[in-house]
Amino acid sequence: MSYGKRVLALDVGNKRVGVAYSDPFGISTNPLPYVQNDNLVFEKIKKLVEEYNVGTVVIGLPLTLKGEEGTQAKQTKQFAEKLKEFIPQVDIQFLDERFTTSLAEKHLKETTKRSKRKEKIDSLAAVYILKTYLEKQQFLNG
């Protein structure tokens, strides 16, 4: 994580990409509206990287319960390779995201009307990915 640069977290799905960003100090996390996973997704993410002065992009890697890479994880890695072509200046990292969507669903069930959950779940999952990444960085950097 580069000092003064933000971290952007992505929860990549087939239809939507959940997005969250950190403050420049890596302390707080903020969700953004999800990005439609369409033929403009990489341009949209590049624009966010530039707008928020991002130095690192953390992408949730959906491992199986055994901790292995399945079909979704391979698709996520392909997504990351294409993203790197659009934003070669940023560091792209992966983080195990096995339970982030479950945590997001549980939180939303407790706090949000059913009609609003679908539009928030992907970005809330990205918040959980980002929080985990930032906590790990703080632990590693002591």
C-alpha cells in the first residue's frame, strides 16, 4: 500500500462489480455504487482509480470452501489480467473472499429493507474485502 494513495476493493460478479475505497491513510472504508460488469467495466474502474488516487486494487478471490481455486476464481483472475492492461500503474492484489458475501447478506438483512438489498450487497462485500485487506496490512506493518 502506497502512502497517500487509496486502496480500491472489488467484488467481481458476473453482472455487477461491488466497489469500495479507503481513505489515503488506510483507516476507513467507503462503499461506492456497484459497477455494471459489461463491456465498459474496465474503463469505469480506470476512471475510479484516477478519481480516487488509487495505488492498489484488491480483488476478492472466490476460493472454494477447501481453499482451492474453482471456476469463479479463474474467471476473477482473468478479469484482473484485463484490468491490469487498463491500469498498469496500480498494484493488483487478491484476497480470499469466501465469506464476504455471506457477511454482507447478514448485515443487510438486519439493517436494510429487502427491496434495497440487491443494489447494496456487492459494494458491502467489497467493503468487507477492503477492511480485511487493511487489517492484514496493519498487522504485517506493525
